Amino acid sequence: MSEPPLLYVEDLSVEFKTRDGVVRVLDSVSFDVRRGETVGIVGESGSGKSVTAFSILGILAPSARVTGGRALFDGVDLLAASEKERSRYRGREISVVFQNARTALNPIRPVGRQLADVVLRHGKVPRARASATASWSSWRGCRSLTPPGGITPTPSSSRAACASA
């Protein structure tokens, strides 16, 4: 017998309230992802790729609402889960890789601080160690670059591009 999917999305439907009325933007979207499998959701601009991901993670805009379906992640229905329960999974177990990761960074905040925010939210490290952990995370995998001692990369530097890739 095969293992159940890690992520199982069934009949996901979403609506947005607009000035002109309610617009259904997703209608019965279904797919699954097995452990170890990589799935890319592709489509034209405005086809619902981001809305699908945001719905599963519970980070839709206030004008949007899920009107049907379920999204089971490791057996937990994220659509029916409380915000507190969803936040245990978001970023640590399941996350979104944005279409342009560089735009996900705030250009006026150092990359190290932005990564430290994530480490504080999802890592089990004391606040005092978050910056050091984030700095190490930003350099891991950047074989061609050597992190300069004590310098926090900024989004305009080549080091930031490596950290956000």
C-alpha cells in the first residue's frame, strides 16, 4: 500500500470581494504532493498560482476567503486549522518560494535582520543567537563568496542575491 501524500489539496475554491461584487478566483483546484516530490505550479499571470499557495498557508488578503475544499498537510487540514496551529507549520514545514525571491526582501532592511526574523519565528534559538544563525544561513551554499567579518549583507550586494536565491 502506498504512503498517503504529504500535501493533498482537494476542491479548493476561493472568492475575492471587490467593489463590483464577489469574484470566484479558484474553482475546485485539486492536486497532491508526495514526500520527496517537487511540484511546480505554473500558469499565466493571474491564473491563481499565488492564491492557491496563500490559501493553503492561510495568508490570503483580507478581501479573500476560502469557500470550499481542504488542504491536508501530513494529515492536518490547514484550511480548518486555527491560525496558531497553521503558524506551527508555516515557514518550518511548508512555505512558498515566491516568483521573484528578490522582491520578497525589503531593500531598506539588512538581509541579516530579515533572516533573523525568520529564525526567531521558526527556529528554537535564543534572541541573542538569531543574528549569528541568520548570518550563517545567508552564507551557506555560497561557495564563491567569503563572508566578510562582521559585515551584514545588504540587498543590493551580490551576497544578498546568493542569500535570496
